[in-house]
Amino acid sequence: MDEIEPRLRALMLAGLAGEAEPYRRLLDQLSGLLRAYYGRRCPPGVDAEDLVQETLIAVHTRRATYDAGQPFTAWAYAIARYKLIDALRRGRAHLRAPVEAAEALFVAPGADAAMAGRDLERVMADLPARTRSLIRDVKLTGLSTREAAEKYGMTESAVKVAVHRGLKALGARYGGSDVDED
């Protein structure tokens, strides 16, 4: 997955810039990845090739929604996942697989982290820029409040208050009630 992401992302960006040949290569390469993705996940009665075509059409029609700052594969696989869910709902099919094949049911390593990172950026988008940075640095990166205070020219207390208020705002908006006081 690591070597695929930069290549597909570059092709997508070239396609968004209006270059037809890179965009055609993107769709060709993506179709192969989607066939493998659906081949492992489609139960009997769900046509994987139809899903590949539906996903390619969705990628094409929604290409303007792609955020160039985010991983392309996470965006494309999210579309693929929703297309599969829609197909399962339409056919009232249920995804079943033997326990031995459970690993094949999941997105490639790294894609989940990329999707989670993208979701986190969307969730925090409404927070002020400095609050977002403080939350990232203190809660995700692991900077101490002292290090964050030095980095942003704030007092440690101000860092703690800003992080707390930011997390509290997120909790209020997304239904969480417990906010870590540290």
C-alpha cells in the first residue's frame, strides 16, 4: 500500500489539473485494486464487476470533493466501502466468511489509519487553528504541556485550558461527555 498511495495520488492530482492520460491511468490502476478489494468481500449474488464500475463512476463524478491534502487511497476505499454496503443492503445479502479468511475482509494495513486521520481532521475543522494544533501536539503527538507552552509562547495553564475547552467543544458536538483533564 505504501508504494501505491504516492503513485495514485500523483495521478489523481494530475487528473484534477486536467491531464487526461494520467487520469486514465489512475482509473485503470484503481480498477485492478477495486477488483481485488471486492473479490475478497463480495458474497455470492453480488457482482464485483458491477461494484467496480459503480465505484469508478463515483470516483469520477465526485473527484472535485477529493482533498489533495489527504491520502487518495483512503478516499477511494471509503467510496468502495459505501458502494459495497449499498449493494449488500439492496440485495439483503449478508457478508459471511470463514474465520480463517477474516484477515482478507479488512482494508489494507495503513488505510484504516489514513481514514481515521482524515475523519479526525474533519471533526476538528471547526476548532480554532491554534486549538487544533494544541490538541494534535498534546493529545496525539505526545508533547507535554510545558513543551507545547514553549512552542506556542503560552503558559502551561493556558495550554491546559485551551486543550480542555477544545475537547469539551468536540464532546458537546459529537456526543461525548468525558473529557480528560490533563
